[in-house]
Amino acid sequence: MSQFTNNKDLMKTYKKLLVFLSTIGILVVVMSFYSFKADLRASESYVPQTPWENLKVLPQNISKDSLEHLMKNFAMSLGVKCNHCHVSSSTDPKELDFASDAKIEKEIARGMIKMTNDLNDNYFKPYFPEPIPNQVHVVNCVMCHRGTVNPEKYLSQMGGMYKTYDPERDNRKEKELEAQRKQ
């Protein structure tokens, strides 16, 4: 008789375990349906990127996060803050007027962007292996600026960083370039 009772108890325990595991399984399935359900609020609140007001060198289709990353990179490379190139808003002095061209530094920055793009496109991109990538960034702001707005002092010392002219060294490249200039 004790074996019968043990089997009965064992069956009850087994049924309870089966019900418990089934309940857990159903909860997991139901929760997975909710986790894959589209969030309708996200699609309702989506607003497409408005056109930029005054981008003259950077692409008009640049995303907001890419533009912010690029601007932070410029600021770090020159050791400045946003107000170095951008003026305060006339309506709220705590905000910046990013579209304004009131500061000459902004126009200088545009010229520098054009210069680095030109250097990368004309001097580095042609030498990349095929297929040539759409973008090559070998030259960038920090390469010369090194955290300072005006790298003139740093760059004026460049001559001392290189060895002086030695007529015994192989200077065929310089002679070839000099001959081309004379032609």
C-alpha cells in the first residue's frame, strides 16, 4: 500500500511540476509576442530631418548625430568650444545661432574643410588599392592643430624636426621635382 501512496504522491508532484512548467512556457511565449510588437508611439513621433539652414561645405543630407560628432571632433582638434565659430542667438543669448555667418572663424573652418578634402582626394585617394573607397581621411584637423587654434608656433619648429640637407643622401626625388619646375 505504501508503494501505491508513493506513486500517487509522485504523480501529483509530477502533475504540479508539469502545470508549473507549462505556465512558465506560456508566459515566455506571451512575453515574446509583446517584445516583438512594434511600438506605435515611436512611428507616430518620428519627424524627418529638416533641411539644414546654412551648410555650404558639408553635405546637406548629413544626419544630426553625424554633424554633432563632426563638430565635436573639430572642437577637440582645435581645443575650442562651439562658440569659437558660432555666435549667440539674438533671441536667446544662452543658445547659439548655428546658421549665422557672423564670425570669420566659421568661414576659415569651411576653407580648412575644403583644404583637407582636397588633400585627401588628390594626394591620398588615388594611391589606395582598387577599388578606391568613396572617402579617404588621412589628413584631418588634429594632424596640424594638435589641440590649438593657431598651430603656427608648432609648425614653425618643423624645420628643426627634420634632418638638414645632406648632399650625400639619395635626393633623386628632389632633383626630379626641381627639373619639372624648370620646364
